[in-house]
Amino acid sequence: MSHSTHEQSWRMRWISEPMLKLFRRVSPSMSKTEREALAAGSVWWDGELFSGRPKWRKLRQLPKPQLTAEEQAFLDGPVETLCQMLDDWNITHERYDLPPEVWQYIKDNGFFSMIIPKAYGGLEFSALAHSEVVLKVSTRSITAAVTIMVPNSLGPAKLLMEYGTQQQKDYYLPRLASGTEIPCFALTSPHAGSDAGAIPDYGIVCKQEFEGEKDVLGIRLNWDKRYITLGPVATLLGLAFKLYDPDHLLGEQEQLGITLALIPTDTPGVSIGRRHFPLNIPFMNGPNYGKDVFIPMSWIIGGQERVGQGWRMLMECLSDGRGISLPALSVGAGKMTSRAVGGYARIRRQFKLPIGRFEGVEEALARIGAYTYMMEAARTLTAVALDRGEKPSVISAIIKYHLTEKMRRLVNDGMDVIGGAGICLGPRNFLGRAYEAIPISITVEGANILTRTMIIFGQGAIRSHPYIFEELEAIGEKDPELSLEKFDRAFFSHIQFFTFNMLRSLFHGLTGSRFILVPGRRPARRYYQHLTRMSAAFALLTDTALMLLGGSLKRREKLSGRLGDVLSNMYLASATLKQFEDQGSHAEDAPLLHWVCQHCLYEIQRAIDGLLQNMPNRAAAWLIRRFVFPLGQHFKAPSDKLGHQIAELLLTPSAARDRLTRGLYLPQSTDEPLGRIEDALVKVIKAEHAERRLRHELKDYTADYHGLEGLLAAGIEQGVISEEDAKTIRDADEARNAVIKVDDFATDLT
């Protein structure tokens, strides 16, 4: 026996074998649904962030977000036309639904078929185009955007494309593409919300007469579902249920697991239910029920061979809802708020100044602009990944949580800035419905609290870590010899990984990251260095937490939530750097880059500090802190100066402002709220020079009841302004009054 073989044998017997037994004892127990969730999707950039040494060239070499000519034509044509057709006040306050002509236009123009291949009559658009359509429509009507996004995310079409039999695809996909069928997907139950794996809805394998045939092998279903978007108008119901085979008609097993089926809603025993009313965003949503509904086995999505695979199928497809639809909706709110509130803050005056010039308002505007820039970067980068065939389940959870939370904050900031104009609903209110939609966005596709504290890191630590998933697979290996061999290889690689990250963290901390070799030029290069340092620190902290807490980390949601925050902010900063360089590294956009990256690094530092302060093993926390922050905590929150520069960007028409808000619907008519703001902003800025002359050069004038006309008359008389200047000021004042006016109604609100 060679020396190396003998050494490996000794190592496996005296180190790896005892450690394998220990790992089996302390590793968290996982249900079948948890295992399937972990196995679903793919590891992408999250794996690099867990590595301690991200390969930045891999990120920078990804293609820029780019629509095809066909996709851009759809945005400029049918999407623009649809936006012109939408009257949000009529939809949300008077009709509580989209008008019939809008429903028909959506069906006729393929809005329900963006993900369906052209061979079946669909548009076959990219994830990026799908996202762009939802974004633009959402800036006009959230009700319309939700109606469009559901058939194109987690629903029958996606599941059929991935798993359906050829017969199912040939029959249903053309009908879904044309709008002949309106789909919904029923997952959530009253007693199983975020814990969807605990659904009580069930099916029993049995034989029964069906459509004149006797002894048809099928399933007798009973279910009670709620919160089902498009449910009240659906003709085709996708259903998740637990399947049981007590008579063993399919085999030895009795409990077959979660299974998915497609059921026409006119099937006997199906009750479509009535409507829910989700705040004041009345998209079609409601409960449905089934009582002893018999379906043949051929109605299972993918046929009988897909029995029990439903949870894995759902997890594989969930990244579209999390990674495309909700982020697009959130970014739409950000772009609308940036453009409209920024313009309003320049137009609206208090104390003889535009309110956007007050430092308190500047602080809110800075967050609005910077968060929008960050959100857009994460949205487009994730869409590029999806279009390249990735299924980044962890990344999708990150952007679902963080983009909906950033939407919550920036819309609240916008409401603070516009004040009373925001709280008085009516056709003139441009932000009220987005404000009311916030709780919807943070609730659907998994509650945000759960997503942050359990999913992002809980799934990411196992799925994206370079060795933990291998170790868990080794533990689950049934062959003892092969199990030990796999574990030995993964475990000692893990020890080496931990040691190198500990040393890297210390060295980078002592040198301020300055010796890290990264690509790029200033100003991006320095942030690549800092993020590489934080990646090493994150990998070290992850291993430390798992080593000290083991399976109990699963229950320590505050600690795992902070680790998730570190991972998330690294991704958001990575996406922002990629966007800045993709767009040409414009100097005008540099304040946005600096603000976002500094904010993310500061949030990473704050999350790490919170983790170490609350680590149960105080000695280990003290020691790890010396490796991660050997010279103290030096990352700072973005400065007031940066905030001022971003606020100015929102207050002033420019190419940078246009880049930031690209993709939203811009109405041309001054009968529309945003159209009025755009018109008034130009007129107000044009009048500012003449108004300044009046303010500084007019002599011996005391304002009185003559108001503006008295001021203008005095200015003309003294030669301070011309008649043309006076007209410019009058036009600006008229446009300003049109913007700040709010809706009023009769006492019975008619």
C-alpha cells in the first residue's frame, strides 16, 4: 500500500468516519418537500458569491440586456396601445374589472401567450421581454399587469411546456395562446399558506365511470383553495393536491406525494367560488372548491408517470413568478415614482422654494432614485440569467424579497413627498394605487418574512455552498463505503475552503481589500475589491454558523435572516456594477452607482455585526470578528452629498433621468397625471430665470391681494421682465396649479 493510500485510509477511519456519524446526528431533518425544493433550480452567480473568490469576469462577460426587434415592436405597438386603452380609475373604482374590450384586446394580441412557443400560436418571448411588458403595463394599471403576468408565470402553460405530455401540449397550448382558455393555478389552501407543502387537499386513486366508459382509472379529488388569481374567470384550473392510493392500484406505495393536474372548470363537482377583493386593486382573485371530482389519470400534468412529482415541478417553475413578474411590478412602481414624484417635487412650492430643494425631501428622493436604479439592475440581470437557461432559485427568492421591499420603501417615500395629493384618491392621483398594492406584492409567491428568514439563506447555504450539498448527499448515500468516500472528499475540501477564507478575510481586512486583483476601471473597480472581501467573510461566517449551530440554525431565523441579507446585498451590488458598465459607465450615473454600492456594503457590515452580536457562542463570535473586521468597521452609509446629486437627477430632465425611468408608459396628453407633470416640469423650469429676476431685481414691491398678476405688472413696469417673460410665468403657474390640484366628489362620492 502506498504512503498516500495508507494516509487516506487512516484519515477516513479516524477522522472522516466519526465526523460522518456526527454530521448525521446534527444535520437538520428535511421533509420530502424540502429535499425537492433544494434539488430544484440551478446554482448560478449565488455560487460565486458563496465561493469567497467571485469570478467577476464571468459576470461581466454576460450579454447586455437586449430585446429582439420583434419584442421591441410589441412594446412600441400592442403594449403602447393597451396602455392607452386603460383608465385605472374606471377599472379600480367604478368597474372593479378590466373593460370587456380590454380583455378581448389582451387575448387577441397574445398577452397571455408570451412564454408559449410560436409552434403553438404563442409569442415565444424572452424572459426580459416578458418582464418589460409587465413593467410598462404596471405603470398604467396594476390590475392589468397582474392579469397579464399570471398566465405567463406559474401556471398551466409553464407547467405544460416543461412537463406536459405531447397530447396535452397539442391540445391546451394553442387554446391558452389564443385566450380560448383562461388559466389559473390553485395551490394555496386556508390552512397551508406559505407552508404549501402541507396542503390538506387530496385525491384518491380509484376506478369509476367517466364519460360513458366504465372502470376508468383516475382520481377522486376534494379541495378547498383560496387567493387564486384569475380563479373567478378561469376556464382551466391547475390544481396541486396530495395523492393517495389505498387500494394499491398504481403500486406498493399508499402515499404518493404532491401531484398536479389540469381540470376544466365546468367539470362536475368543481365550484369556482366568488371573488376576493384584494385591497383596491381589483384583479380577478378568489377561492375555488372541489367535492368528489373525478378525473382520469391522463389529466395529470405529464401523465401518470408524473404522479408524486408535483412539488419538484412547482419549485422548478417558481423562479419565473419570483424572478420576472413581481420584480417587474416593483421596478414599474420605482420608475413611476422616480419620474412623477421627482417632477412633482420640482413643480410644487412651499416657502417660495420647490419642495425638492428641502434637504428632508432630498433624502427621500435619493432613496427613490437609488433604489430604482438598484432594482432595475437586479431585474435585468436575473432576466438575462433566465434567458440563458439558468433556473436560479436562490437568486429569484432574493429579488422577490428585496425588490418588493424596496418598492414598499420608495413608494412610502413618494407618498411622504406628495402629501395630501397622495392620500386623496381619484383620477388625478398617480401613486395611491401603487401604495395600496404594496401588501399584495410582499405577500404573494411566499410571504416576505418567510422568504428572508428561511428561504434565501436556508436554501442558499445548502444549494449554493461549494461543499455542503455534497456532504448532505454523502450522508444520504445508502452504500456505506461510497458514503464515507464521498463524505471524506467533500469534508476535507470543506476544511481547506474554510481555512483559506479565514486567512483571506484577515488579509483583506488588514489591507483594506487593496491587493485583490479584479477587472474593471474606476469607479467600479474598488467596489469589486470590497465585494470580494465580503464574499470571503460571508463564506467564513456561513461555515462558522453551521459548525456552531448545526441543525438548530434552521430554527434561528434572525441569524439566518442576517446571513441572507449579506448574500442578497452582494447580489444587488453585483447587478448594479454590471448595469453601470453595460450602460457605458456614464459619469452622470456615477452618483447612483456610488450610493447603491455604499449602501449595500454598509448593509452587509450591519448584518454581519448583528450576526456576531447575537451568536450564542460568544468566544467564537469574538474570534471571528477579529478575522472579518480586524481594523474595525469602516463602511459608511451614503453621504448627504451623494443624496443631493441623486435628488437633482430626479428634479431635472436629462439623459440620466431618462435612462433611470426607461420602459415606463409616458402619456402624451396633459389630461393624464404623468402627462401633466411632464408638461408642467418643462414650463416651470423655463420660467425659473424670469422668476429669479423678479425676486432679486424688483424694487419697492409689497405683495398684496393682486397676487401673481400684480407682481407681473410691477415687473413689467420696472423693466425687470418682458411681456413674453410674464406669459412664460403665467403658463408655468397654470401648469403648476393643474398638477397640484386634487380630485373632489359629491358627498356621496359620485
